[in-house]
Amino acid sequence: MRKRLISSTSAVAMALALLSLAARPIVGQVRNTTVNSVVPRTSDGHPDLQGTYDLATMTPLERQRGAPPSLTKEQAEALEKAEVQRRDTDNQPSDPNRPAPPVGGDTSAPHSFFEALEKAGGGAVGGYNRFWLNQGGSYNVVNGQIRTSIVVDPEDGHVPPYNEAARKRLAAARATPVSTAVERQDGVAEPPGAYDNPEQRPLSERCLLGFGSTSGPPALPDYFYNDLHQIVQTRDSIMILSEMVHDVRIVRMNAQHLPKKIRRWMGDSVGHWEGDTLIIDTTNFNDKTRFRGSTENLHVVEHLTRVDDKTLLYRFTVEDPDTWDRPWSGEYTWPATDQRIYEYACHEANYALGDVLRGARQQEAQEAAKAKK
């Protein structure tokens, strides 16, 4: 069973209602000779991409060190079984008579991608209880290959390193005094102490934008929870709703990009069809989202293709000459699901922020007391 936080999101509901009213009904099915399967189509002849999809997967964005590009069925099943056992162990009730944890928390080396991710998210002292997590339980399969990374170009499965311009920019951002630091989504360039200031808390924590790049572009798995996405399709517009923080992207079909002076949180997305593939070109990002430390000149091109009546293939290419010396690409499948997207509650009764700030003030007082000695 999925566990979710729930809130009222009237703007999202209105967008869904308007697009649903405008959606063209399916009038038939046409055989897609490329993938040899029957693909539903809308009245304008294009593949019907509508539905809800679960992006949760065990395949990480970047390939883990020493991993092959793909796994055999036996290798994948063994890793998936081990991950299930790890989660089952975490789900067991805590022993009330257990000894105190080690000083400084658990600093043991992780044994899997998800264990490493959870340790990074919660630090040595731990994060969410397993009850709140809803992670992928299998690897992604593309063209019959069980993939070990979403990144496919470069072939090593890794995002290219930052170029010199990006390294200088990020170093300068980290050295910026907290009082003048720019609010941003990406934590790559946060100055020390940014978490002590309510105005500089990450955009995702303030419920302004989804964690990581769940909404995109590019749209990536969260690896923790809330990985559902819904597509509503009309002749003139396509909506992609991300369950995480209820982000909504509107793709304007066969349109021109907005003037460069108009910048948006998730960029300006313009779509067109090339055969049976939806191409989405996104520019005009603002200077706050900064996907993986990129600039507002980020350019993302996405391809969505219906592989069969239950699966979409999602491909993307990212480029920003001020951040990477070459474009890079990834791909993974979006399996359809009958699970429902619930409204996402984020800031109702957000007592955590007050606790965080009180903790920071307490730490400052302790440090001041030590300095006087």
C-alpha cells in the first residue's frame, strides 16, 4: 500500500479538469509496426499517451562503480531479492532493549544503491522510517536489456564532469555569505549555514518545486516515494502532472518558444510529433532551479514513445555549454499503473521548520558559551 501526504491543490485540479474536458476521445487502434504492438490513438491520429505511470525503479541515474551496462536475469533477480530482504529487515519492530547507537551514528559502508541513498539522505543518524518509503523493486528494462543506469550517453553511464566555467561558478556560490545567497532548488552550490536561514531553505522543502528533478525536465525517479506521473493529452496541449509536490508541466504543441526574458520554474516546453514520437523542447529556465548545478541556459529535449499499451519509453538529452562540455542523454521506461495520485500535503502544520531553526539557535548558543571559556 502506498503511503502519501495529502493536501488541497485547487489549481492542479482545475488544470486537470480543463485538459480532461478538451481531451480527444480514442477512436480506434492502429498497429505500431516499429514495436509490433497495438497502440491506441486519439482522433487526430497520434498515439494516445494518456494515463498514470509509475517511474519508481532500482536503476540509478548513474551506473555504480564496477557495474556492467546491463544485468542478466539471474543477476537482477538476486539483487532485487536482496533489496527486498533488506527492506523487510528495516520494517521489523525495534527492540526496546537494544543498546544505544554508536557515537556519531551509523557510519558503516552501504552495500547497495538504495542503502547508500538512504544513508546520504538521513546522514549517520538516519532518516525516514521505512513506513514512509515507497521505492522501486525492480530494474528498468529497455529493448530487452536490464539496465544498470538511466544515463546511456556517455557510454560509461555517468553524467559528464563539470567544465571549468561550472567549477568556478559553483565555488563562488559556495563562498557567498548566507545573507546574500540566492534561493535555489539544487543543493550543489549551497553556502555553509544556508540551512539556518528560513529564506534560503531549498525550494523543495518550501513546497515550491519537487525534490531533485521529479517534475523535470528531465523527469527522473525520486528513489524514495511519490513517483507517479499522469499525462493528459489534447491536440494543442499536453499536461504532465508529477505526484511529488503536485508540479504540473504544460507542453504547448506546435508553438514558438517564449521570449528569452520570460523565465519559468520548469522552463518553457514546446512539443511536436515526429512520426509516433512526442518531442518536447524546453528552454527559458529561471535562475533558481539549476538542475545539477546548470545555468538558466539549460536546454532539454525529451522523447516520449508508446512501446505498447502499458509502457512508454522516455528519452532525454541535456545540454548547457556553461556547465558541461558535451550533451548527455538517458532513457528508461514508464510502466502504466492503476494506482491513484493523491494530493500532496507539504506545508500544513509544518512544525519541522521551527524545530530546525530552534536547533540552529541552540547550537549557536552552545558555540558562543564555549568561546567565552
